[in-house]
Amino acid sequence: RHEMIVADELLEHSRGKALIADSGYDSNRFREAVRNRKMRAAIGSKPERPRKLPKSRVLYAKRYRVEIFFHSLKRFRAIATRFEKTARNFLALVQIACAWLWLEG
């Protein structure tokens, strides 16, 4: 139940033509809320759905790229383990890691 409260808050602040999310956000209620905002839902279906719902492969591929980026960030042990406890220092560490990945790219 708590997860949907967070999902509703994320949706409240979202803008654009589509919402891209993984199967954790798959519910009929959430999909309807996305449609009510005039957005297209590119959400993976949960395994327990009797029939998988269609999703745009092009849009869902963008989600995969974001996931790969976060995987790359977690190569930095201090980020993966949340070594820095203050938000300011953690953000600085994430920014340095992002710059490093961009320069590697």
C-alpha cells in the first residue's frame, strides 16, 4: 500500500507525453491515473497478470538505458553502500561519479 502512495506522488510531479516504469508500478489503478493525465504508460507487466499488457518497445528501451546508468553508478562502492551519510556529501559524490562516467564515455 505504501508503494502506491509514493507512485501517486511521483505521478503528481511528472510531466510529458509518457510515463516509463518497471513492473513494480503495474496496477490497473496506477495505469488509469497515468491515462487521466493524458500520458502514455510504458510499464512492464507483473508476472502474476494473466495476460501481459502491451508496451512500447521504443519507450521501454529508454527505461533500460536509465537502469544501465544506475548500474554503472553502483560500480562506485561509496555510492552503492551509501558511505557518505549526509545528503550534501552523497550528492557531491554522485555528481563526481557522473562526471567520471561521462568522461569515460
